[in-house]
Amino acid sequence: MTLSHPCLFPSARKAKIKRTLVLLLFLAGLAPACDTNRNPETTAVISLSCPEDCRFKVSLSRLDTNSVVPIDSLMMKPGKTARFRLNMQNPGFYLLNFETSRKILVLHPGDSIKASLSPEGSAVFTGGAENAEYQHFVLQLDAIKLKIDSLFLSLESAKYTDNYGRELKYFDSTVSGLSEKVKKIAIQYLQQHPTALSQVLIMNAMPGNQAVFKGLADSTWYFYSDSTLGVHFPENPHRLMHHHRVQRLRRLSRTEAEARTQLKTGSQAPDIKLPDFSDRLKSWHHLKGKPILLYFWAPTDAQSRQSNLKLKQIIDRDDSPEFQVYAVAFDTFPDRWKAAVNLDKLWWTNVIDTLGNQSLLHVKYRIERLPVLILLDKEGRILHRFVSVDALEEYLKKNKL
């Protein structure tokens, strides 16, 4: 007699099968619960919906300090709610891509964020205290950017008309006012949200192609954000990257302070005599009689090339300041320098120092990075030193030459 025969002991066999089924059903019900509710405090949920007939792909990525890491993607369907679930230990920044739009989200462990998307690329976010505040800031910046884009289109349409000069003046003054408004909004955000990791995003905001905060000219706010973030997010990688950037700014600030001590206001600027386009030695002394701007730059330096265009805009205005520019380019290849001058249309006094980074002018004028601008009075005495055209522009607004 075989004990395992299916016809023998039917009640015992049925009981065993019943226990097995109960165990399987229990485990089946337990598995998803463990997956989604393992630790609600570290699980962030992003719920997506679309009120219209939506059929498009949505992807989510994590923004690391120097890369974008894809996480997941899904298809939006009409009348359906889609969700991303993230198990996270630290607050961070995430990129939501859909249709033609890219939205940065600020997520904390435990956040529950709802997003209503549209095929046109708009998104409305609710939930997540810090994300809601950051999205409100972004909406304000987007509204200002739309105004600037509209002004630019009007300027382009007037480019070959008799009204171009008047339109250009209006464009410059209006955009300058809007840029100041953006900075005020950003500063207000920093002051009202000292515990927000999104300060990192605010400090790096660029509506259009212009940064809201510009290096040494706005060093106070870089130092402020670094201080508050250090207290609340000491080990967060985004805060650490921001801290390294601010540390470089602190070193540059100390260097500039030392340079201003050495090149005191009111002291005579060290002489410079370098070859111009015709290979004739030319000093800035021949420009005396008007204020002089000594402008140190390099054709291979991206920041310098951007500064060339900004400086030209200041000089080309109807109410441009009465100073002459003496521009010193550091480049070991004169042909490359001449090509950059012609390409950027720099019609001021241009000279070249072919010793490049080995030039003694770096020591005389304490130049650690480019560009550097030093404003002299009519007699060649130092009025002020700047490390950006933006800082020069701020000075000129407050001090008429």
C-alpha cells in the first residue's frame, strides 16, 4: 500500500491544499504592500493626470550634480492616473519630461505631488511644500521671460526701420528693469525660504540667457545661501557642489580685496605699452582727457567674449558714459586676436600681450581671472575695479561720469 496515492486519506490532502492556497494568497496580498508601504517616510509619489485626450510619453530622471540619470517612463492615457514611486533618503531635484516640456521638481522623502499635464506642455503642481513654492517662483520667471521674448520680437521687426534706435533704447531700459525685478523676486525667495534646498536652483536660475545672480557682483547672496544650506543640508550633494562654487568665489573675493588694497582708489594706474593692430606700441596715456576703461580679456576665454558684447551694448547706448576703452588681450597668437576683434566688432583701442598668462600685467594688476575692468579718471587715477561688465554697469547707474 502506497501512502501517497491520491485516493487515500482525501481529508488530509484537502487540508494541506487549503493551507497552501491560504499561504499563497496571503503572500500575494502582502508583496505589493511591502513594496509601496515599506517605509512611507522615504517614499515620494508623483501622481500624473491629464484632463484632455492625452496620449504621450512621460519620463522621470534624477538630476545629479553633473549628470541626468533616467529613472522610469510611462504612457499617459485619457482619464487615467499614472504614478511614479521613488524610494529616496535625501531631498533632491528631478526632471519631468513630457511632450516638448521639461519641468524640474524639488522632492523630499515622503512627498506626495500631483501634476496635471496638458499636451501643450503646461503643468499644474500641487502637494509637496517646497516644490509648490519653487513652481510658483518658476511661473513668475516664465511670465517675465515671455515679456522679454515679446520685446525682442518687436525689436527685430523694427530692425530696418527709422524707429530702430528708439525701439533699441526702449528694449534695453525695459529689459534692464525686468532683470532687476527677477533679482528682487529671487532675493525674496531666499529670504523667505532659508531652509529650502531649492536655493541652489534659485542661485543658478537663468531666465533666457542671463543669470539672475552674477558672481562677485552678487557675492552677498552666494555667501548667504551657502551659510543657510550648510546648516540644513550639510551632506546633500547639491549643497556640497554649491559650496565648492562659493568657496571659489570667496577666494576670488579675497584676491580682489587684496588687489584693491594694492591698487588703491586715487592712485596712479601702472603704465602699459603694447602693440596695436599696426604693431605700433600704444599706451593708455594717449587717451587722457576723458575717463579711461582698462579692459583685460582673452579671445579664448568664453566669459571675455560674452563681456565684449555686453560692453559694446553699454557704449552704443544714446546715454552711454563718456569714457574711452583701452582693451588688453592676452593671447600668444596675434592672428587669433585680430580675428576675434573683427568678429566681435570691437572698435576701441585694442592692444595685445603675447606673453598671455605669463605677462607681468597679471602681477601688476593682480589679475586672477578674466575679464577684469579698471576705470580711471581723466588723469589716469584709479576710480574702481570690476570683475564683470554687469558690475561696471551697476556702478555707472549710481555714478555719473
